[in-house]
Amino acid sequence: MQASELITKGDLNEFKSELLTEIKRLVQLDGQGQSKKWLKSNEVRKLLKISPGTLQNLRINGTLSYTRIGSIMYYKLDDINKLLEGGLQ
């Protein structure tokens, strides 16, 4: 093995930094062209300006449907828009 073929910790750190920068750039580009289809509870509360209890009541009485994956609840953006327009009962 020649000295020019060795990979140093510095090389790996530089590669990691470049890789993370590129991933962040790609994520930002991907998010600009399309809106999210699913929102988490905290995003819904911020959007509707409601408390956690109010969101829970919307789930319990069936006003806002949701999907639970593990311990996280997701809400369709379309359903939230319909709710805001008065279309969901």
C-alpha cells in the first residue's frame, strides 16, 4: 500500500461534512416543490392554533381523522384544509 492510498481521519471528517451538506441541500430542494401530505400533531396544533386537548376532542368526536403509526399520530393535510373550509363534519 502506498502513502497516497491511505485514508486519514481528516479525510473522513471532510467527506462527512460534504455529505451532510449535500443531504441538507437535497432535502431543502425536495421540500420546496411540494407540500407535505401528512402532518404530525404539533404541526396541526400550530396550523389551527389549538391546544392539545382541542385536537384530542377533534379526534374523539370524529371531526378530524388520523392515522397512528407507533406512538405518533398523522393527519392528512387535505382533511385539515376541508376542516378549515367547513367541509368536514
